[in-house]
Amino acid sequence: MKQDSHFFHRYIFKRVGYLLGLSLLPWCYGISVAQASVQFEPPPPDQGAPTGRQRGGGTRGDCFTYQGLTALIPQVEGTVWSQTTSASPSFFFYVPHELDSTQQLEFVIQDSEDNYVFHKEFSVNAAAGILDLPITDDGHSTGLDVDKSYTWTFSIYCDATRPSDSVSVSGTVKRVADSLTSLTLNNNQPLHTPEMQFQLIEQYAGEGVWHEALGLAISLYQTNPQNPEYIETLETLFSQAELADIMPTMHVFSVEDS
């Protein structure tokens, strides 16, 4: 009996040591918790989806200072491609220079038949940084339908008299069914605790759902900008989306604030 008890305790000790070792692996290899747990795994783009344009690229004239315009959307197999679970997701863009009323901004989303699903022309006074552009109900937008893909274009016009003096980015977004939030609600777990938000970021990223993963990560970071894990989560997502050169912890301006 003593021998059995000794064997049992030795077995438990080994199992605990093994599990503890697994939990320490990220630190042993210089990997943070965020890097180890947040893995963005997008599915391949729709066949025939346009390549799009993640970065504004070379421009001349008044728009030269905005040539670094970047869509905070992943490049997947060379295509600017993302998924969302929302009928009205937010899009995020890096704007390298301050904006004011002299620049006209335009954001359009079109369906497979080139019908406008969303069209917004506006101007804002905003510092350089990240522009948060949600699809709002303007009385004309029907929102995005599940299992359908849409093309979008965001443009900055720097001279109203010369439409060609502009810079733009473009891509494709697909709405997919949201199984994660409904599962969470069925378990009666609070959605707004930092712990639950972080779990949702991990899960959305693992499902390849970019808009919700990034939106939650930015929201979580804004609640505590000094939290190293929140910063690391954003940096990890940016890196996995081929946006490692963009600093994710800069000022975020929501167009709804304008």
C-alpha cells in the first residue's frame, strides 16, 4: 500500500512538472504570452478576388505627404483580404499626416455586381495615426450579408479641383457567421471583462476573423495603454498581417467622433 501511494505521488509530481514545463515554454524560447496565444490564421481568399492595394504607394502633388496611407488589413497570399462577422464592421487605416477640412475622404463598399452597399464622403480634423472608420447606418446601407464578399476602397483627395491628385487603398471583405459570440452568450459569460475580450481576440484570430480580432485588441489596449500584454497583442497581429512597420500604439481617431 505504501509502495502504491509512493508511486501515485511520484506520478502526480511528474504530471504537474510536465504541465508546468509546457506553460513555461514561451518564456524559455523568448516568446511572450501574446505571441504564443494570438495566432492569426486566415483562410485563402476567394478565387478571383482582386489583389487590392494595402498601401497607398507613390503619389505626387499635394498628396505626397499621404503616400504612406495603409489599410490595416492583412495581405493573404498576395491579396488584401479580410473576414468579419458583423453586418457593419469597422475598418482601420494608418494615416501618416494630419487631416483637416481641405482633404476630402471617401469610403465605398460594393457588392459583386458593383452596387454600392456603403458610400461615405466626409472630412475630419485628425492627427496622424489610426483612423477608425465604422460602417454606420446612413439610411441607405443594407450592411454586409453572411457568406458574401465585397470590395472596398478608401481614398484621400487632396485637391478638390483635381480628382487625380489622390491616394487610395482597396481590398475585399467577406462576412462569415459568428459562432464565437453566440457560444459565449450561451455560457452566460460576461463579454466585457478584459479576460473575456482577450479570449475572444485569440479565438477570432484563430478563426481568421480579422475585423473583430483587431477591433477588440485596439479597444483593450485603449483601456490600459501601459499593459505590455495588450501592446504585444497588437504588435503580434500587425506582424502577422504584414504590417510590422506600423506602430499600433499610436493615437486612434474614430470617425464617429467627427
